[in-house]
Amino acid sequence: MVLKAFFPTCCTSADSGLLVGRWVPEQNSAVVLAVVHFPFIPIQVKELLAQVQQASQVGLAVVGTWCHRQQESEESLGHFLEGLGTIFSHNPWLQLCRERGSKFWSCKATHHQGPGIAGVSREDHVILIFYDQRKVLLSYLHPPTILPDGQARDATASSEGLAAIFDTVSRSEVLFCKDQFDEGPVRLSHWQSEGVEASIFMELAKQASGPVCLLVTCLLSLVSAASACRLWKLWPLPFIASKLSTCEQLHHRLEHLTLVFSTQKAQSPAQLMRKANMLVSMLLDVALGLTLLSWLHSNNRIGQLADALIPMADHVAEELQHLLQWLMGAPAGLKMNRALDQVLGRFFLYHIHLWISYIHLMSPFIERILWHVGLSACLGLTVALSILSDILALLTFHIYCFYVYGARLYCLKICGLSSLWRLFRGKKWNVLRQRVDSCSYDLDQLFIGTLLFTILVFLLPTTALYYLVFTLLRLLVVTVQGLIHLLVDLINSLPLYSLGLRLCRPYRLADKPSALQ
């Protein structure tokens, strides 16, 4: 008869010892979970297996021996291991041996015929199947141990085949955690024992993370209480905060820090993944911010930016003046209303003059302002980008004013033309019922309406051209700000931790079955 032995890949280089596992008679298979190393006391091994069996409800036993012949002196160890079958009686008794300096294995299973027939036994062939314990545990390929009543019949069918093997490994997780940080009286080899030192460091980090999270949570609660003060709700502070990208980004970062450093455990794998993604996102944000900070403070780049800002502002103002002078003439050969064109052009030229005066008034403080903006990059690249977006909005405030003026003037003319057009048709807008009703007008009303309609129609091209030009300028500024906000949202929401797992350890992304959640 041919038997199947599932052997963990983490134990292929383990020292000689006993094979601990479970025999699955339905599949005629043995699942090896760990290797017990010398020296050991048999009663301690049996006590350990009894404790694990009571906790996991899995019938564990010593199913055989493992011999790894790494040195010449260990060649006689196989005869000693064969005699252990009398102490840990199991039928069949596996004997796995890896030859010294070779990739070939010696595998056999011994069946004792019975207590009445002493010394009589038979050997079966063994098919050795390697499996990765870590991936089996983390990929949730095993069936649920507790299912609803309606799925009980399906669970019987699904427990056949490899599902029973996966179920055995998953339910024996207690055995892997026994010596995760302390070897104890019985020394084992399994997937956890490969990184005992790393596990100790991780456990120390977990123990230290509790007080750190508590301290950060207290500080965040103080910051939240200070931000909820009534002083910040006085007008116009809420209005200004709603328009600044920096305040919005700081609010998002405060929420992220509160969630990441929360002392409550994650209730689901999805919530844990969300916390990990936020933590990696914030670490990357701070790293990029520190990189930007080091770049700005090297070779006096902040002074160079400050020196280049004033000429750049003058150049932009000069280009806007040329644009307005072009609009005040005959742009693209269009016939404009000269009086309205001159009024609008001089009005906007006066605003540009005020803006240039404002920039030159702020020129002594620009380098210090840029220095503080660069210093804010230590809070993260997203905070620096949000401040850059707000600075861009302040520097282009005159363009925003031009757009608002043009839009209001254009909207007033369109509303006036629509009302006068209804007057020609004998209609009017009913404000109470929010609909258009019939109305009779006298001759004076029709005459005045005709005059006003003619005036608005001939003034409309001039207003529409100014509105179109300033709308395009405003769209250019909004596009640049949109690209900055897109980069900020990308850093905030990119699931870097999940992408890293997808590339390096995709089995960690497998979700639990619905009955296990």
C-alpha cells in the first residue's frame, strides 16, 4: 500500500528528532506539523501534545522519526530513532531520512501486525509531499471549523481531499505559538521557529506600541479639543478654513493619526489592511517631505526661489497688461463697443497695478515665508503641496477677481436679455409659482423694453469676450491646482502596503471564508 506524507518545507534542514503530526485515515495520509529535537523527555512530549490537543481539538501524536545525516557521527543515529517506536506507539510508523550531502530521501512506513505477533511487520511505500505551512495558514485555504446548519452537508463533502490537510494545519496553530518566544522544555522546528529572534523583536515592538499609542492618542485628543474651541468658530475663521487646502489636509492627517494610533484592535482583516495602508502612506509622505526639505535648504535654493519670484510676478503682470491692451483695441478684428471696452480695460488694469504693488510690498518677507513653507515639509509632502496650492491661490487672486467680475457682468446681461425676450412674447416670470405666465404690456413698457434689449444685445459681445478670456485664465490656474490636489490625494489614498503584499506575498491578501469572519 502507498501512503502520503505531507512534510513542511521549513523542516527539511532541521536536526534529527521525532515527527509530530496527525494521521488522516480517510485519506491514508500523515500530516507532519513539527519536529521535536533532542534532548527531550518522552513524558514532556506527551504532555505538550495533550495540551495542544485539548486547545485545538486535533488528535496530534508522534507519527514517526526524522533523521538528518549532516555529519559522519550521526550515521548511527538512525538505529536509535528506530527504537523510539516502542515508546511512542503509532501505526503506521514513518521513518524519514535525508542522506548526508545528497538531495535524496529515504522514506518508509512500518506497520506492526499486532501485539500477539512479535517482530512481524510490513513496510509500505511513502509518497513525500512538501507544503509551506506559512502560506497554508495565511491563505485561508482550509474549510471553516464551525458552519451554519444549512451548510453541514457541504462541509462533509468539502472536507475530502486536500481540505482535510489544510484544516489540520490551520487548527494546529496553537502548536506553532507554543515556543514562539520561549523554547521551553521541548524544542520544536516549524515555520515559526525560523524567525524566533525576529518574533521576539516584534513582540517587544508590540509591547512598546501600547504606551506609544496611548501617548499619541492623548496628544491627538488635546489637539482635537483645541481645534474644537469656540474661538475657531467665529466668523470669518470657518469660512477661511473651508477655503484653505492646508487646513483640509491637516484635518485629514489628524483623522489618519487617530485611526492608526488607536488602542482598539482591528475588528476585521480589511480594517487592519486599511490601518497598514494609512501608516505606510504617512511614512512615505514624511520621507518625501524630509527629502524636499533637505533639497530646499541645500545650496541656498530658498533664496534663489525668492529672488526669482518677483521678476516672475512682474513678467506675469506685464503679459496681462499686454492682453488687456489687446482687448481694448480690436481683438481678432472684432468690432467692440469702444466706451464699454475702455471702461472694463482701465478697471482691470487698475487691479493689476494694485496686485503688483501688493507683491512688491511683500517682497522683503518672501524669503522668510518660503523658509517656513519649506520647514512645513517635515509634516509631510502633502502638507507642503497644500501650502503651495494656497500660495498659488493667493498669487493669482487678481485673476480670480477678474473672472468673478466678468462672470457677474455676463450673467446680469444674459438674465436681462432673457427677461426682455419674454417681454416681446407677452410673457413674464411668476416668482410665486416659479413658472412663466402670460402678461399684457402697454406701449410704453414695450418701447422701453425694446430700447434696453437693443442696448444689451450690442454690449453683449464685449462682455462675452472679456468673460471668455478671464474664464480661460481661471481654468489654467484651476488646472494647476487640480494637479497638485491630485498628487496629494494619490499620496493619501494609494494602498502601498497592499501593493507591496501583492508583489511580495500575494497569499496574505486572501480573505477569510464568510463563516470564519
